[in-house]
Amino acid sequence: MCPLRLVLVFLSAALAGFFAWKSIRSPPPSPISDGSREIGDSSIKGRIRGAGKVIENGFWVFVDMASGRYLWRAMKERLESIGCMIR
């Protein structure tokens, strides 16, 4: 496996994690600007659950990219779209 691929996947994951962390820690919208929603503990818990799901999906994307499975699926779909058979 190419070491550069691991470096790029790590940097991409670090950047995605940084933006996910910043969006989770951002202050919630002001209740004055949006009177139709209540801001409370339930919205914070929902954001934390959503962050957990993002981390889980990110882990599996990392595994797919590091193992080459992502490239194999992309190549397979492309060959199937032009009519080649892959076994």
C-alpha cells in the first residue's frame, strides 16, 4: 500500500474532524431570531449523537480508502457503466 495514501487519508480525516468539532462546539442559534424552535438539552444531545455517527462513518471511510476498497468499487462501477464484465 502506498504510504502517501495513508498520509492523505490521515490529513483529510484530521481536517474533517476539525470542522466537525468546530460545528459541534459552535453556539446554538439565538432563540430570538427563531421563535419556532426551543433550544435545550435535547438539541445538545442530538448534536452529540450526530457527531458520534459522523465519527463512525468517517472511520469506515478511512478503512475503505486505506484498504483500497474505495478504488476497487469506483473502478468496478466505471467498467460496468461502459459494459465490461468483472468477476
